[in-house]
Amino acid sequence: MKMLTREASGREGFSLIEVIVAVLVLAIGLLGLAAGTGWVLRTTEAARVDTARTTAVQSAIESVRATPFANLSAGGTTPLSGGFTATWAQVGSTSQSAQMQIILVGPGREGGVAGGMPALSNNVTDTIVFRVLRDRAP
């Protein structure tokens, strides 16, 4: 019976250079993944803060809209969830409408950074102006 044997081709396994290049490519890929993970975490946190801020603005506007038209001129301060405070005041009016200003203070993005994401801060102020119409009598 004849045994089959394999002839040596002169090349078995990987050379040291090939291993070094493979490890280098892997290291660059892992570093890129780590940098991308940091960016994703910052972006997710900024989106969470933006969502909370938008919800706080909406709550403040709804609080003002729930106030009877005759009482709007008194103004007020409303503490909101998430560390927000809304101060509102009437800044103009006609017989059929009132122009309201809400100053919202709380967590948010502060300023802009060239080529990057704005820094998050716990004390950002926004001013919102809107008009409330008097309800028509039935």
C-alpha cells in the first residue's frame, strides 16, 4: 500500500511580519471602535437632555395655557421635573390675546464648540415667547 505524503512547499504558517501587520490592523480597528463608542455615548446623553428640555418646555406652556385668561397677567414660577424651573410673565396683550414669555432654566447644551458637540451644563436658560388667545364665550 502506498502512503500519500505531502511535499513541503517551503512555506508553513505565518511569518513574523504578517503577524505584526495583522495585529496592527486589529489594533487600529479596535481604537476606532473605542473612539466611536465615546462619541455615541456623548450623543446619546445630549439627546436625552434635549428630550427632557423639550418636555419641560411643553409642560411649562401647558401650565400657562391651563391658567384662566384673566389670571395670566399675574405670572408665576413653576418647578418642573428633571431639575427645570419655568418662570412666566405676560409681556404684551390685547383684548383677545396675551403675549407670554417663559424663561426655562435647567440642564441643556451650552454654547457651541467648533467641530464638536456643545458642552452639557446644569444651568442653561432659554426664553420662549408665544401668544395665548382668549377663549370665545359659548
